[in-house]
Amino acid sequence: MKSVSVPYHLCLETLGNELRIRIIESLRENPKTVGELARELNAEQSRLSHSLRALKQCNFVGSKVKGKERVYSLTESFVKEMPKSKDLFEALEKHFRKFGCECWRGRK
């Protein structure tokens, strides 16, 4: 049996959260601020901020400053690369190889 060199469980742990999936679904429509997400998803801003930080750390979500607010959106890479792969693990491995993101090295 081939040993697992990519820690898939860490990425799946990040995505295996109902609020984070709801955030991703919402951001598929268009970019939003934390306030907009809070109203739409009926969630506390602190929970949203924590979830957005985890998604951002893994390069699934990015943000830009617009005036006094931060606007969140799905990263271009996540939108383009993930659906191309028919195999989830292949898609996650591509994502890891491209970003080597913090979530793969462990939470701080």
C-alpha cells in the first residue's frame, strides 16, 4: 500500500464544517463582506471570521480591502482547479502542491 504523502485529512477537516461549506456556497454567487455573510447565513460575525480565517489560510478564500470593509471571495485557483479534477484527492493534491498552505502544516 502506498503511503500518504499529502495530509488530505487536514484539508478535509477544514472543509468538513457546515458553516464553511455554507460560506463557500454563498461566495460562489458573488463576493461578500462579513456583515453580508452574517445576515445571509444568520451566523455570528465571530464564528464567520474564524471560519473565513481557516478557509483563507488554506487558499480557498481570499479577501480585498474595499474602503473600511474586507470583501471575501473564492480564490481564482479554487474556482478553476478544483472542478477540473474528477478525483477529489487529485484535486486536493494539486491544491497542496500549488500552495503548500498553512492548514497542511498544522494549526497554530
